[in-house]
Amino acid sequence: MKTPPATLRSIAQQLNIHVSTVSRVLNGTLDGASRAASKETIERIQSLAASLDYRPNTHARTLKTRHSREIGVLVPRLSDIVLATIYEGIDEAATAMGYTSFVANTLDLPERQRERAERALARNVAGLIISDVHTTHEPGFLEELQARQVPFVLVSRRRAPYCSITSDDEMGGRLAAQHLFAQGHTRVAVIAGEPHSSNAQERTASFVGFYQQQGIPLAPEQIITGHFDTKTGFDIGQRLLAHPEPPTAIFAVNDFLAIGLFGALRKRGMVAGRDIAVVGYNDTPLAEHLELTSVSTSMHAQGMKAVETLLAQLAGEPTASHRFPALLKVRSSSLCLP
């Protein structure tokens, strides 16, 4: 078990010193501390705090001083149009409520998530909106934020038991499967996205689960994970199409993967909707222009709802996770028979 973060109270209890004295020493008011404690006591407090890697509860100080109306937003990559659209919703809602938002790219790396979050907390932000959470169940950064009483809301991805704002990705994967099965596609494959992402996991699992219910299990080589980008879609598409019995339909768990798949099809002289059925996910603006069947996820609305939920937390109101219903937008890319 990981040791809980040190607090002013835990340091005070270990040294048998009043918590207000510890606070004055560690929060920088040494003049006040020197009038209430000896030099030896101050040194004992500072020494123990250093050994325990004590970090000030910047959120608690913000509540006391009330000088921050900023919201820190952590995203894997703002170049991802899905996350950029969610952030537009965050920024719009924050501005309407008198707050300022700023975004940090974490590259979907836990160590960068922690470092960027600490920088945001050092600015005394009101709270965090986090879209790069991993689905690991080992104690980690979210547990630390909760222990430090930092308000935060997850968006786009979810992880129980934390409050999250997402699309109903299980519903979306099932809609994609029902659409392809209804047209007779039984030899299907999935470009499954990041294995640590809840949205990719749920979209894939519900798609595969629907086919299993129809008595059509998918083999491991028909479900391939990878980054959420066009290069991955192209590379995985090449692998799937090179199979002796290639799929007649492919579900890509985001539109960038589907667009990369389009490139792999073009290299073989194939066209989505004529030679193979393709379904993407998120219904980005490009999907309509490319006639890509895709699942709409209310991206902008997710961002606005995340801010609304975070501000409710700050006000001490009860909050709950919310999932926007998925909606399948059928276009020509998936309208071909096996």
C-alpha cells in the first residue's frame, strides 16, 4: 500500500506540535512562526516535512485566499480534433461562468500528467479537468489528488469511482456492430485504439460482445490495438487487408484510425463503401466530408458538462458521472454488402 501524502495535521501529530504552528512554518510565514516557536522547533518541522516530501495543499490555500478562478485541463494531445472540440466546450463554459481555462499536453504519459498537474496546482487553480486518465486500477495520481482534496472531473475517458463526463461508448460500439451485422457482415475486424483508454476498451468490447452474442466470435488477430492516429490506422489496415481472408467490414474506434485505413485501402485500389464497409467513431467534421459512417459523441457538450460538474463540486453540491447517448451517423463508407 502506498503511504498517504503528508499533511500539515499528520506532521503536527508526529511532532506533537499545534497544526497552526506547522502551517505558519511551511506556508512561508516564518516571522509569525518565530514568535510562536523556537528555532529548534522550526528546524524539526522543516526537516520532517522534507523527509516526508510534503507538498502544500494548494487547493485549500486557494479556497482561503479566493484569488484563483482558473481551471487546469490535461489532455493527451490538443492536436487531436476530438480533444480540441471538447476543450472548446470547456473554455466556452468556463468563460461564461467567469473562469479562465488553460490546457496542458501530457502526451498520454503518466509522468507528464503528474508534472503538468503539479504545475497547474502551483498556480492555485480552482480544479482540474482530466482527459488522459488510464484504466489501471493500481493506486496512482487520481488517488493522490483525492487525498489532497483537489477537485477534479474526468472527461472523454472514465475510471470508477471518479466523477466522469463521457459518451456512452458501450452503446456506440454496439450500434456499429448492429449496423454491420444487419447488412450481413460476419467477417469483421476492429482497429481498437489505445489499450489503456476506457473509451477504446468499451467501444471494442461492446462491438465484439455483440458479435459473440450472434455466435460469431472474433479471433485475436481481428482485434488490433494501437495509437489514435492516421499512421496506426494505415499500418493496421495494411495488416488486416493482407490476410488470406480479409474482413469485409472494419470498425475503427476513432475517425483518425478510419482515415488512416482509407489510405491503406487506396494503396490497394479499394474504396470504402464499394469494396469494404468501414465505420469510424466521434463523427469529427472530416467524417461528413469523407462520407465516413461514424458515431457521434457530443464532444462540445462533454466539455461544457465537465465545467458545470466541476463548479458544482466547488460549490459543495453533490455530483455524478454523466454519459451522453451515442448516435450512429450512417454514410456511404459502410453501405456495401459482403
